[in-house]
Amino acid sequence: MSAGDALLELSGVSRTFDVSPPWLNRVLERKPRVLLRAVDNVDLAIRRGETLGLVGESGCGKSTVARLIVGLYPPTKGAIRYDGVELAGDGAGAADSVAQRRARRGMQMIFQDPYASLNPRWRVADIVAEPMRVQDSKLPAAEIEAHVGKLLGQVGLAAVDGIKYPHQFSGGQRQRISIARALATQPSFLVCDEPTSALDVSVQAQVLNLMRELQREFSLTYLFISHNLAVVHHIADRVGVMYLGRIVELAPTRRLFTMPQHPYTRMLLEAVPDLSMTGKTRTAVAGEVPNPLDPPTGCAFHPRCPFADARCRKEAPVLLPLASGGEAACHGVEEGRIPSGVAG
């Protein structure tokens, strides 16, 4: 992908958290500092107008990536660029603060729990209007009110719903309010962090269909984070698979679901319930995610991988392009030791 095709680029992005005991405890008990590397050297580019799905088990770093992108966390190292503007990294200086603020206005986030992310003391109209008031305090009240009513209509609610409070809506309706709030500043890029995981299946479908309609109408770009592979298969154009803070496979959705390459991707797909697989031998999900405070040497997946060898235990693989399309970080795939994966 050329740099001109990408709306968002992450280059070597890492985020480390200091989870050490308090200083006095460390001195008295002679304990060392404890560092947690939640995101480890992630390279990622998202094209304009596409939906990139990000999947993986709980604790793999998906939500941390989301928060790094929108600026809730600064990266420990690496660079984040949005629409040609460096938001974080060595090149993001104070002189570029005006350009950075302008770029930040182009991205918004939809959170996992629609009730927790909405202020229960505010009316819906105030919740949706807040981003507009923050970005332009001189906007006339009548213009804000008209725009809020239009946004509520676009997400399938009524303008009169603006006088209500979040607790007066169902879970699906609350998520629609969250989407309306995210669209209030007319962004180009939305980070969707598990936006349907707290909803019933039928409501999930409604929200996903709404998001696709809005994407077509407003030419939006999505980073869609989920642990639900069926949801990602429905909405994503490309899928990135994360494991212990790293991207281990990245490919177009159809290719990843029909010809998974990395052993971890295969394990995730084989764990999905499928009636067509009844009576067929399936590989059981082996082991557990390692302790991120004490990750394995070499490839982080090697303790659970049936194809691991001595190189896997010593040397961490890098994300390399594949002849079949996409990229994978796996010594076995690179060396041809692992047969081409075919789902189902």
C-alpha cells in the first residue's frame, strides 16, 4: 500500500505500562519494577473508505491500539500519522499542534458499553451536541439543535428523543445515540471498540447494518475491534489478528477466513461453532494466553503452537508479505513447514 492510499498509519507503535508496586514497597521488599508491554511494535495502515477488523483473545492489546490512535494513551515509541499529519512520535512537535488538532477532529470513537459511555445526568440532545460545542463554542444554539435532530434521525431515532435520558432507551438505542454523538463533528474515521458486544444478536445486526449504511452515505473509514469473528466477517474488508500485543496476520477478509495462514488464526477459526463441521475432527484450543508480564521468548505463540521448533522458541517472527495475499508473522509459514490453511 502506498502512503497516499492510507488515511491512518501506525509505524513501530508500542505501549508499555508501569504496573510496579509503589516505590516504598519496592524499596522495603526489594522488588524490581514491573513493566507490561500491551502493544509491541505494531505496523498498521488503514485505507480511506475501508473497514479494518481487529480480532484476538481478551488481553491481546486491541483496545489499547484503539486508545493510542485517538490519543487517550501516548505511545511509548513509534509514530501515528493521520491524513499526513503526525499525531504521535518524534516528528510530532508543538509547532504542529494546530494541524494535529484539526486532524484529531477527523476521528471519533464508539465505545463498548453504550450505557457507561453516556452521561446519565444529561439529556440525549446535550450528549450528542457536546462535541460540537467543544470544537466550536460560537455555534448558534438553533443550528446545534437542528443538527442534533438530523443526527438522531440518521441513526433511526426521532428528534423528540433528544429530551430523554439514556436510561429511557434500550441497549441498541443507546448505541445509536453513541453513533450519533460520534458523527456530530462530521469525522472521516471512526474507531469502534467492541460496539456490539453488549447487545443481543438481533440488535447487533441492526447496529451493524446501520454502520454500513452510514459508511456508504458519509464515506467513513472504520477500525472495527471485536472478538466476534462472525461480526468481523460481516463488516470488515480486511482483518488483522493480534496476539499478545503483536499483529500476527493481516489479510483481506475472504482470504483470511478461507485460507488462514498463521496457526493462531486457524485456532480461532476452528473454535467458531459451525454445524457443517459436525462429525469432523477439529483441533481443540490448546493452552492459555501467556502472562503478558512474563511473555515467552521468541514467538509468543510457540507454547501453544503444534508447529513450533527451536527457531520459534528463540527468534521473534516479523510480519512478512505472502504470495497468496496478506501478511503473516510466522517462521513456519515463511519456511513452508506449515501446509496452506483451508478453513472448513
